[in-house]
Amino acid sequence: MVAEVTRGLRLPQKSIPPKYFYDPAGSRLFDAITRLPEYYLTRTEIGILNHNRQAIGEHVGSGTCLVEYGSGSSTKVRILLEACDPRAYVPVDISRSHLVAAARAVYDDYPALSVYPTCADYSGPFELPPATRDMPRVAFFPGSSIGNFDPAAADRFLRGVAQTVGPGGTLIIGVDAKKDPGVLARAYNDTAGVTARFNENLLRHLNAAIGADFDVAGFRHRAVYNADAGRIEMYLDAERDQVVRINGDAVEFARGEALHTENSYKYAPDEFIAKAARAGFDCIDALLDERRYFMVLLLRVR
């Protein structure tokens, strides 16, 4: 973690991977974001899943191993647990305490289900529990978290999921669609300032986890839509000159200098379906809300 963060801070555009948002406080703040009126993504995706649960169940079938990438509070997956009746559920998340609490809550509500919480960075390879080896596999990646990957990294991630679920395996993925930039700007700059606190908490996490000394009050949240790249970009802007020390290294920030914390790419449906095809998936269904704000794609490995 020290090496990865230090390397990012040495880039011409200083950057920290967004996976470090998710310490326990960051996970709670993100849960709060999903309930904000400006943040349409979560309620729109849940609406799509609920409206199409029967069709999803018919496509997926029962008796599978359901692997959720970035499980968080395991809220949306309950719709799939009801619709698909899997034999096993493998929630994968980087925040261990949040993961264990959410997995225990799922098991309490579904005691016949085998639940195997797996603490891992899902952007790279990880091992599934041996007990699930012979089960058909279904991957679930909600929340448009695929948008946090740059295009080449998203391609690698999709190929990795295809390898994990294997030929005939299924991926159910939530993807945010391109839309009015004003709608996007409001979703990432909420009036209550929750997204700002979520972004700033990244620095608190680094201070606690690796002994950095970021002055959190010396940075301000900023989110902008880059239309040419088709993505929201999130930054923390230094409000004064400062020096940050990490493991004996000193990193200088000039007043106004931006620390890049996240991209969130948006896709047209045909654009993402073509991307998935290059990674080895066929699209078996594309589910969108009435406004076409968000899509849930059912993909199957060729």
C-alpha cells in the first residue's frame, strides 16, 4: 500500500487509486451517498433489478455460485438471491470489517445459503473458495464500479471475470449511461456535501493506515465531467502549499495542485456491449430504465 500510494504521488498528475476510499468510514459514507436525492445510480439500478428479477432468474438458473465484486453492504445482491436461488454466495470486498458484517447479515437472513466472505482487491486475481469449485458461476458487479477503471484496465478486468466464471458463466453488470452533463455533475457534487466528505476521507484512511500526515482540512473536493473522455473526474485540490510525509518520503503540494482520486466512465449501451464482446462475452439481455440513465447487462462467456 505504501509503495502504491507513493508511486501515485510521484506521477506528474498526482493520483491515488479509488480502492483506498473504502475503509470502514469510507464504506459508511458511500452507503450514505447512495441514498442522496442527486445520486440516481443506486435507486435506478435497484429499480431495474426489481422490475426484471423474473427474467434474470430465468437467464441465470439456480444452484450457482454467485460472486459479487465489491460487495459493500450486500444490498442489491439480495434481489438476485431471491431471483436466482444460488447454492453459494461469495462477497468480495477490500474493507474487511464491513465485508464480514455484511456477510453475516446475509447469512442470518438466508441460513440455507453457504456464504464465503473473501477479503481481496478484486481488480486483480483472487481465489474462490474450494467448496464452490464444481458450481456454475455467476459474477455480479453492480453500481457502475466498472466506470472506475480506465478503458484498458476495464478490458483486463472483464477478461479476468470471464476467466473466473469460465465458458458458459454469466456476468450481471451495472453500467452508468452517458447523459446530460448537468445530471452527472449534480450526482457527484451533492448539496449536503457527503461526496466531499467521502473524497476527503481517503486522506484520513491513508493517515491511519500508512502513517501519512495529510492535512485533510487543506484539501477541497472537486468533481467535473470530461465530455471528451466520457467520464466524471474527482479531485482533491490543495488549498495551500504543503509537504506530506509518507514512510520517510516527502511529497510537495503547491497551492491549487490537484490530487486525482477517481474516474467514473460512462458508456452508451452499444459501446459497452462491444467492449464486453472483445473480452469474450455475448450479451444475452440489456435492461435499462425508462430514462435510459442506467443499464444492467446480462453477459455470458462464449
